[in-house]
Amino acid sequence: MNLKTKRKELILKKYSFELFQIILGTFLMAVAVSLFLLPNQLSSGGFTGIATITYYLLKLPMGITILALNIPLFILSLIKKGKSFVTRGIIGTILLSIFIDILDKYQPLTRRPIFSLYLWWYYYGIGNIYYIKSKCLYGRNRYACLCN
């Protein structure tokens, strides 16, 4: 096998694995938000928390709100971090928005707020691990994520 072909194959495997981790992480985060937080009228911090409050008050789809709130961060990240970092962030945010809006139509797994909060921490934490691992621990962004 040619060295260039082998190199391209390894790069393709690396990016495929990164994409798999982004998809898995965002899906787990969406499960946590849609099936545990929203039905029990709980809120988290950050843009997800702002989107949750907007969802309760104005009945706007939560996924679209998260996507809209992240646009200024994408622009700033493009300037500070570079195109490959922003690309992974956009893919993750779009997938998270889609998954949240799809899973919002399903019945909640529990109606107990304390238990659902525990399950939310679990699923959201594991989803974040996969997402951050795929976004930061590969390629040239590895040290930029760990230092900032």
C-alpha cells in the first residue's frame, strides 16, 4: 500500500472517530436536556439555561434558541481559535439543537425532579466528556483547549 494512501486512510479514520464522538456526545446531552430537565421544569446554566427559560416563557423551540445564541460565539471563535475548532463547534451545536428538538416530542423518563436532576448530571456529563474529547484532544487544538 502506498504511503500517501495509508496516510489519507488514517486521517479519514481519525475524522470519522471524532465525528462519532461529537454525535454521541451531543445525543447524550440532548437526552439529558429533553428527557430530564424540560419535563420537570428545571434549568441549567449558560446558553442552555437561557434557552430553557425562553422555552418556558415564549414557547420557542429550544434547539433553535441555542443555535441563535451561539452565533456570536462562533464569530469570536473563528477570530481567536481558527477554522477547524469552529467547524467542530458548529457541527456539535447544530446536532445538539436537532437532537433536542427531536427528543422534545418524547415522554419524559421520570417526573421526580431530584431523580431527574441526578440523571441529567450523569448524561450531560458523559455527553460533555465525549464532545470535549473530540473537539480538543485531537489535532492542533489540543493545547489551545487545555490552556484556555
